[in-house]
Amino acid sequence: MSFCCNEEEKTKLSQRLNRIEGQIRGINKMILEDRECMEVLNQITSCQSALKGVWKEVVRGHLQNCISEALKTDKDSRTLINELVEHLDKIK
């Protein structure tokens, strides 16, 4: 199965991930420059929040597109739902 988002959504997700990648490089630089621990921790928290936002958008796309389409066609809907539930169980 392919990724659930359209090209515009993929572009937006990619842009967000590029920003996060830049933040990660910035954290690495902060560590190498011996910046204060709390500054580094705050940047790490910011990256975690940004990744959570990307995760939410991917889940939203999966629900709106893959699972919704599977429910309409009765194709693999149980499998897709079970996979998502298993994923959610892993992240608690």
C-alpha cells in the first residue's frame, strides 16, 4: 500500500520534516558548543512536539484516506484498523 496523502500534503510534510532536521542539526551544534543543558533540553522538547505534529498528520491521512477507502470497499479494513491499533499500543 502506498502513502495515503496527496502531493500537496506530502510536500507540506516534507517541509515540516526538513525544518525538524534543521532543528536536530542545531541541537547537535549546541552540544558541540557546550551550550547549557536546559537550552538543549528545550530544543529537544521542541523537536519532539514538531515530530508529534507530523505523526498526527500522517495518522489523520491514514484514517481519512486508507481506512476510509477500505471501509467503503470492504477491502482490508479490519487489517488496517488492527495495524493502527497495534501502532497506537506501541507508542503509549
